[in-house]
Amino acid sequence: MKLEHSFHVDEDIDVAWDVLQDVRRMALCMPGAAVDTVDGDDITGTCKVKLGPIALTYRGQATFVERDPAARRMVLEGQGRDGANGRASVTVVATLSPDGTQTRVDLATDLKLTGKPAQFGRGVMADVGDRIIGQFADALAQQLAADRIAPTGADPEVRNSAPGDGADEALDLLSVAGQVAARRTAMVAMPLVSVLLLVLGLRRASRQRSRRREHSSPRLNESSRS
């Protein structure tokens, strides 16, 4: 199943490229989504989903297969599952391009489903994806607007805060997809959410791991000499 989505970031392409790689900021913008571990190019994450009075947590994993700063392009392969009910695997290509004073982000998703989710149509999946990405883009816009009015010396944690913590606020599928569609698409929402988060946040998380290794290397060398 091929899906296409897009959204705009109210920054030039250089700033947008950096902003969209900050995994902490992206997590704040995605209700229910959180990155658990980063091991090289391998990522694991979770998505909390609320379906009426029922709260569920779906788990997924993804692997970064390409990133091209010159072309402003990233490719990620991911998968999620809901126990024995089925699986969803995705390949997402994210491409940034200038659009006036803004940056357009295009997401091309190849979604493969097995089990119960395989019976659901492209129209439902596309609609759910549009709504989720719309929520993400709105939250990111609020973050960026807050950055512009925040004092220059403000604490980065304060400046990067957004309305609500994505990891604590479960994704409410009833409000996103409607009551009937939500019951049919709860499992598939997880990879749509988590893969978007992971594909945008992967490079920053990997860079942070590299920095930690660089900082630890001198201490290791000194111990070896002693």
C-alpha cells in the first residue's frame, strides 16, 4: 500500500533539517510516541494508544538505511506488531525541499500489512495518516513559534517544551479516526506514528551517541597508559 503525506515547517531548509533531527523535540510533538533505544542504526520505540476507555501500548523497531544531507533525504525501514493480531512493515522516504520562506516535507510510505490490519483499505489508512501528521505539524509549529518569542538565554529544556509530553499523552484514535475506523486501525496507527518520529529523529540520536563515545575515548586512553 503506497501512501503519500506532506507538511510544512515555518523555517528555511537548513534550520528545518536540523530541527527535524532533534528526537526529543519530535517526541514532544507526537502524542503517545517515544524512542526507547538507539543502537547504531537500529531504533526501538513505543506508541501509547487510547481507544475509548482502553489504553494500549504498541512496540515497533526501525533501521536507518539512507541519509543524504545534500539531497535532504532520509530513508527508514520499520515494523510494528500487535501480539498475534498482525504486523505492519513500512519503508518511509522523507524529503525536504524549500517552499518560499518555508520548508516542505514529503513522506512517501510503502506500507505492508499482514493479519487483521490487511483487510483495511488505503482510504482509511491515508486519512488516519493525514490526521496524525496534521497534529504533529501543528505541535511543531507551536514549538517553533515559542522559540521565536523565548528569551535568548532561556533554558533549552524550557524553549523546547510543547503543549503536553508526547510520551505521556496517549494518541486518542477515537478523535483522530472516528469511532468505527479507530477500532479497525488501532494496530496500524502505531507504525504510522512511530516511523514518522523515528525517521525524523534518527540522525540526531545517532549523533548524540557518537558524541558520547568521543567524550569517553580520552578517559579510556588515559587508563590504558597508566
